[in-house]
Amino acid sequence: MNTHYHGDHTGGNAAFGVDAPIIAQTNVRNRLSTEQKSKFFNRTTPASPKEALPVITFDQSVSVFFNGEEIKVIHFPHGHTDGDSVIFFTGSNVVHMGDDFFAGRFPVVDLEAGGDVEGMTKNVGDIISNLRPGVKIIPGHGPLSDAEGLKAFHRMLAETTDIVRKRMAAGKTLEQIKSEGLPDEWKTWGSGFIKTDVWLELVYRSLSAKRS
Ligand SMILES: [Zn+2]
């Protein structure tokens, strides 16, 4: 199962696809089938070879009955990308968030592939309201987490987006917004791949794309 198209989550497809059918949301196969360019991250990803493409695709959701439990794969629109799925292992009460969750870090939001910061916030909020007690949560990046960890991530998304939204409403430029930074509370969240100033720019660009 691919949670989205990025190479660090689909790089094993060509090897695993020989023995097992690869399952993914429709947009994952579409993006893997063609060259993908990201100006923001200065990255070009060539089209994948045929053997690396998902062979079972779905638009909204699919269930796989395996290993004694129902595994629900549910598409959440426009969060990290336009093809994200979250995987619910219903018997063992484990949720794999894909890259809709970076534990304790600012996330990558692939705006050029249909990602959206507010969409990610909404999706994560919807998932939180349906968690069962004792759930284990696997993030796309960072250590194994739980409901508390996902709630902290959701609060970070909502509060830092609100800060950027208010600065934009006050007429501040991207450079001003970046130089003002974020409250100390969010300092350690910038220690991963996405630094604080890059996160502020992603939020700014995500909000700007909707205004225009
Ligand atoms: Zn990703």
C-alpha cells in the first residue's frame, strides 16, 4: 500500500510489486506514471517503470482483509498531496498516517502536487475525532506516536496557520512574516527537514493560492 506518490514512500514498489499487488489512490498511480516537477523543492522525479506502478487503484477507500483483520485504506483529499491515504488497522487499533503526520516536526506540504495546509489541518482533525482509546499512530516521519502526539501536531498546524493568516491580513510581506518567526513553543518543530522559515513560507503560499 502506498500512502502517497513521493519516492521515500514508493521506492520499494519495483521490488515488492513482483510478489504482491501494489494498492494506492488513483492520483498516486497518475503521478508515478509521469514526470513530476517541484519548483519549490527544486526536484524532478522521472516517471516510474511499469513494474513500480500500483495495480489496484481506488478513488475514496478500499478494505483489505488480511492477517485476521480489516485494513481500511481511506483517501483524504488535498493534505500533504492530492493522493494521500490513511491506513486503519481496525483489529490491532493502529493507524498509519502517511505524510499527513510528521511527529514533532513541521511537515512537507507538496503544494505543487495538490497539497494544502488547511486541508491537512482539517483531515488530521477529522481523524482525531474518530480515534479509539489506546491507538498507536505511525507517522510518515518521526518516532512512533499516539493520540496526544497527533493532537499536538494538529494544534501546531492550526495555531501557526492562524499566525500567518493574521500577518497576511495586516498586510505583511512574506519576508516580514519569515523574519518575525514563530513563538518559542514551536522552535523544536523546525529541527527536521522543514525549518521554521520554510514552514512559514509553505503556509503563506498555501493561503495565497486560495485567495487568488
Ligand atoms: Zn511525502
